[in-house]
Amino acid sequence: MPDEPAPDVVYLHSPTEDGDGVRVLRARQGKVEVGEVRPIEEGKPLSGELVTLRPREGTPRVCDVKVEYTPEPDPRAARADATKGPAQVATAKYRDNWEAIFGGRPVHGAKKPAALN
């Protein structure tokens, strides 16, 4: 057989807790994934892929999947995974304002301020 794409199949399981979507099991590329599908709504951002589901004849809970749109991966997420240590939360502006309010670090050999009371 010529190189056929691996099947991409979804099993429609049960309604989501809010009733707006359906929980699914998806088999593709040799893996099984758990997720949910929801209708698209104008003005609301997409979360994940945009797909078309085509129910199989005789088994309406099993659907073939056609991927219509896959969002670009977020480059910030990849960069965060590559770095080690805690997140950088203090920006240059934050540090400048901190120093304006509380004073900068003491300079080596500088005179220490007198104690209060």
C-alpha cells in the first residue's frame, strides 16, 4: 500500500460538566489523547485545533477527524522550557522604581546612614 496517513479518530464520550462540549478520546499518530470538543463561538478565542468531525456509518460516536487549523506554538512556552531556575519577574522598570523608593544597594566603602531613634 502507498503511504497512507495514519487514521485520526475521535470517540465521543460524554458531555462536559457545563454541557457546552463533549469529552473525547482521540487516537492519532499511534497515541491516545483525552480532551474535549466545543463549538466555535464568534468573538471567543480558539483553544487548540479547529477540527471537523465526520461520524462513521453505523457508529455515530466514532468520528473521523479533519484538522482545519492548528495554531502556531507559542515561542514563549518553548523558551520557558529551555531556561532553568525561577521565572524572571522583576523588570528593569520595577527595579528602577524600587531603587527610587527604597534606595539602591550600598556602595562599597560608603558611609552608612545614622540609625533611627
